[in-house]
Amino acid sequence: MKVKKAVIPAAGWGTRMLPATKSVPKELLYLAGKPVLQYIIEEAVASGIEDILIITNRGKSAIDDYFDYYPELEGKLAASGKAEELAAVRNPADLANFYFIRQKEAKGLGHAVGKAKGFVGNEPFAVLLGDDIMQAEKPVLRQLIDAAEKYKASALGVQQVADDALSRYSSVKVEPLEPRIFKATDMVEKPKKGEAFSNYAILGRYVLTPDIFDIIDHLEPGYGGEIQLTDALQKLCRQTPMVAVDFEGRRYDTGNPIGFLEATLEFSAQDAETGPWLQAYMQQKANQK
Ligand code: G1P
């Protein structure tokens, strides 16, 4: 099973990041050197993905533009000898083959993924959520693809989260298969107290088979009155094998201000240019106390 296609839902309003997201898609907010979405696309490409469908909405055409060439700007940068800037401007468009479709109606994550049916065709495919940036030695999506290939199964990226955080995620019922890999047998979106199956929550990465589309087409609205991907996965795991991969690596939720700040600080601290300055600044602040 070769996974060459990825779907990135990027149709949300970004309400936790208003007012900036009134006119700038949250996926393009600048985070320690590049837009959030570029980290996610780089992970996909490093995992072997070649074709990427981004599901957008009204007011998000800036995303299409970002993954296109910009001859006027590139010409100016070339003429003034700014080679590094020129490469940075041109590089995103060359990372993969990009496709775009609009969700048109805000009906939930499952509904958004359903829009990928024509693009996906008859192959297994990856889904990467646009808010979740992963830092890992082996790309997190690659970890999922390897498990999906080994078990001839769909795969969910999971990690354990604290009891009081579970209601923000989906909780998965798991049976151990080998270290870090489980069979997924049930799941619930945004569990209320007492409803969770385990502390393993799905965190923004999936490898799915096209069987999901027929399920989505027949799905009733779930949590929040929306078509939930988790509800479709619950049905999929009853029809075909599905594994949950407790992936190695760190996840940053850039869809909320604290998670965004955490990722900004962490990546800036690791960067050769900004790292030493940030360390000195933090030290100076600490000494002032
Ligand atoms: C979505 C999914 C949820 C998942 C979470 C984190 O929720 O619906 O199952 O656990 O992302 O990846 P959202 O953050 O959009 O509310």
C-alpha cells in the first residue's frame, strides 16, 4: 500500500485567533519563520506524499496564492541579488502537486474530508489537520503510513492526554498489538465525563481508505450538529482493520493562542539565528524578577 495523496482540511474560521483571521487564513499565520501550513506540508512531503488537496473556503484564496509562483516578486528579488529570499518565495510551490477545493458549507470536519472523494479515487490517503504541527525525528505521518502498511489497515495518530483535556479531542478504545501500536475498535468525539474509552486521543493525523467516503455520505450530524470525521471512523473500524499509533514526537496545537505561542517559542529557541537572542532575552527577563 503506497500512500501518495494527502488531504488537508483548512476551511475553518479560526475563531480562536480573531481578529487576525478575519482576513488572513489561520493556516498562513507566520510562526517562527514560515506559515503554519508549510510545516504540515513539509511533514507530508517528508513522509512520501506527492499530491496534496487543500480544502479551503471563501476568504481563503491566499492559501492558493502561497503555493503558486510569483514572477513579479521573484523577478525583483533576482534582480537585486536576494538569492535566499528568492528561494524561500519560490520553494513552497515546488514542494508537491497542489489541488484546491472549497468546502462551501461549514458542516464539520467529516464533511470537509468528504469533499476529497474525487481527488482520492481508489487509493489509501492521508489526512493532516491544519492546526497540528508535529516535531519528530521520523515524520509522524510516516510512522502512521508504516503501521498502515504493516497491518494493511487504516491508521490514527494518537497520544495520551490528561483526563481534563479529553473533552477537547476524541477518545479511542484500544487493544495492544505491539509497543506503540494498538488495534482501534471504537471512538467518541469530544467525550463528556464518563464517556471516554481511554486517554488516547486522536491528534491530527490519519491514514484512511476510500471506504470512508461512502460512510461520510450516509452520516447523520454528530457533536455540535456537524458531520464528524470521528463518527465516520467509528463505522470504518467496524468494517475494516484500523490501528492507532502512539506516535513518537511532540504535537503543537497552533489553533489557539497559547499553543501558537508555545510553538513560536520552541521553534525560535531551536533556530540558529533567533535561538541565542531568545535565550538571552528570557534570561534578562528572569533576572529582572
Ligand atoms: C479535531 C477532531 C478531533 C481531534 C482534534 C485534534 O477536533 O475532530 O477528533 O481529536 O481535532 O486533532 P477540533 O480541534 O477541530 O475541535
